[in-house]
Amino acid sequence: MRIPPRFTLIGAAALLSTLLAGPATAAPTATPAAPAVLTTVTAVGEICYSALPSQAHDTLRLIDAGGPFPYPQDGTVFQNREGVLPSRTTGYYHEYTVTTPGADNRGARRVVTGDAEREDYYTADHYASFDLVDHGC
């Protein structure tokens, strides 16, 4: 199952009016509606374990074994500054590098784990989007 990105539609004029003047008490008048502003809030999908690159399988095996990890940043707290993953307390998420063949640095691929059992997220684009790993397929 693919989880669609969540979107928020906000009528800018209606929001501003409510913030400045409070909710309207009179009958509405016939005025044209303000255009909606489309904002992407999250981009979390789902991916089958079997569809992950082999290097992600290696990383997940290392996580299950408790290491050793190839990079000193592996296992550090992931702050979720981008706000893409569900909001949790600091320390809930940890990040691990997924080796990128041919890259001379850590690359953009990561596995981010949550504290819940088998809560693993994969990103191939350095935290712009995540896929929850389905370990059953």
C-alpha cells in the first residue's frame, strides 16, 4: 500500500481575515473565493524490503547486529528537521548510511529507524522523502 503525500489547502484570504478579525458573525456575502495555496507537508510512502537496493539490506543487517558501522555518524540521533517523518520526541529516530557505489562520500541514501519494532524508513534523496520499509514483502 502506498501512503500518499499529505497536502494542506489554505485559503489565504480567509485565513488572514479570521486571524485579524475573528470568525465572521454576519451572513456571508457573494465575493470571489481566494485562490488556495498548496503546500506539501510530508512525503512518506512505502517500499517492499525486496525492492530496496542490496546496500540497504546490508545496512539493515548491521543495524540488527548492532554494528560495527562504517561511518561514525551511523546510529546518531536523526532530528527530523525537515518534518517529513511523523513528529516524535528527540532521540526517537536514528540514522544510518546506505553505501552508494562509486560515491567518494556518504552519498544521499540512508535508513532512519524509529523506536517501534521494525520501523525502518529508507531515503534515497537525503531526507527529501522517505519510504517505510515493509519487511513482509
